[in-house]
Amino acid sequence: MTSTKEILAGIDIGGTKTAVLISAQPPEAITRVEFPTRPAKGPQHAIGLIKKSLHEMLAAQGLTAASIIRLGVSCGGPLDRVKGLIQSPPNLPTWDDVPLKAILEEEFQVECLIENDANAGAVAEHRFGAGQGCQNIVFLTMGTGLGAGIIADGRLYRGTIDLAGEIGHVRLTRSGPIGHNKAGSAEGWASGGGMAQLAAQSVAEAQRKDKKTLLAEHVRTGKPISAREVGAAARKGDAVAIEILRSTGERLGEVLAILVDVLNPERIVLGGLAMRLGDLLLDPARRVMRREALAQSARVCAVVPAALGESIGDVAALAVAMGI
């Protein structure tokens, strides 16, 4: 049994799922629980399950809330890190100014820290993953949206009002897929949401030209095409899917070139889709980055998938509990 005040608790809140875990020695977890977030039910649904899960995990280990050193929450923004408010992230639209820090501190009588998931992921990869040993890295979250966490000179860089790293908002083209409420943005072109928009257009065009594709069924049924399905079709040799990934990868490469030129990192670590799709996406991205970025800066920057894999959300939450 672990002694009193030696447990860190991590909470990773996403639009699809929420994970709660406890650890005596990060990044390893003692135990972990995962459940659907179901934002349509409002914040109290998930918050109630967070409380219940953590109490039950502690009890199963013969522990109480008094054993917790600190709670750490990793969640998509926007959020107010200092006040601990979740401010209607795109994947949690019903979470409008939810005072999560105060709620959890009242429940467990211990300090709770909250951090943007891109920042938390950057710290996790820097301490435990692909960024170990580096002083300057950028971590890209590539899911429904696109965001970045920046480690500069060995420390997390947040910016003046905690909004550093919003690379998804940068406009790449005057028009194009919409992301971050802006047509032609980096998020519109180089995210899961953007890939879904491109896939819908590409498959519809393929059908007009009588070009076969494994994704055609989605047009007939009206079902949206997910980035995961594009990747699965590409691995089976589907020409339309391969072209979607090439196009998305090239736009991602433009984003990487901007980051390389502005921040001069030694490593860019990509999570989410880029981690799952691998070289199908990263090969064209690396190629464009090398073409577009300053040659000297591009030569010293490696572009790699997140080493923490699918556990990155868990480790990110524990990194927040450790104190960023």
C-alpha cells in the first residue's frame, strides 16, 4: 500500500472520452478508469463520474482523498488556467465557464491544476517521450482540431494570456476548409476535421468521374467520412484515400515550415492522427517542410510521432498534477 500523500491523480477530458488515473510514480499508473464524456448531457454528467471514479479507485487501493498530493486536469481549450474554468471548448460545447478547479478542490480538499491539452502533451513528451533531452520542441495535437504546445529553452511557453501555440488559427489560404472558425486556416487544412471536409469533396468528385473508392458508401448514405476511415482505406491501396492523405500531409508540411522558421525547434512531435497514420501523412509533410523552411533550421529539426502513443492523454494529465 502507498503511504499518505504520495498519490498524484490525473484527469484527461476529451469530447469523446474521459480518463481518470492515479499514480505514485509517473508516467506509470496504479489504476485507471475510462468512460464516455457525453458532452450533450452537460458537464455535471462527466464531473459526477470523475468524482465517483476517483473515490472508488482510491478505496480499492485502501486509500482516501488525503493520499492525493495534487489533481491534474488536461482539457482542450479555451480555458482559464488560473481560475480553473472550462470555457466551451469545441469538443465540449455545453461546458460554458465550468469552475472545474473549484469543484474538484471542494470535493477532494487538495489543489487542482488545469492545463490546455496541447501544453500538457508538450510537457509529457518532453519529460517522458520523444522530446526527452531536447531544449526546444513543439508538440502538435492533431485531432478534430490542430493546436501546439511549445517548450522553449526547456520550459513551457504559454504566452501573455496563455494563448501561445494556436497554430490552427493561422490562415494558409484565402479560402478552403474551415477550421478555428476561419476558412483556409491551418486547422481547416491539416486536422481531422479538415481531412473529413476534404474527403467529402474528394469522394464526391471521384463518383462524378466514375472513379472507384472504398469511401464511396459514405456519399450514398450521407455518413461523414472520418480521418480514421481515410487512413484505413489508404492502407488498402485506395487511390482516393491516398491522395487525401498526401494533400493533408503537404498542408501539414506548410504548418511545420512555419513553426520551424519562427521557433527553430530541434524536434516537432505529433500526436493524434499523425501518430496513428504515420508515414502516410508524415512523409509528404516532411518533404514540404524541408522545401519551405529555412534549410539550416530544417536540417536540425526532426519530425516524429509522439512516443507515448495512445497513453499520451493519461501522461499529460499526470504531468499537470506534477506541476508544470
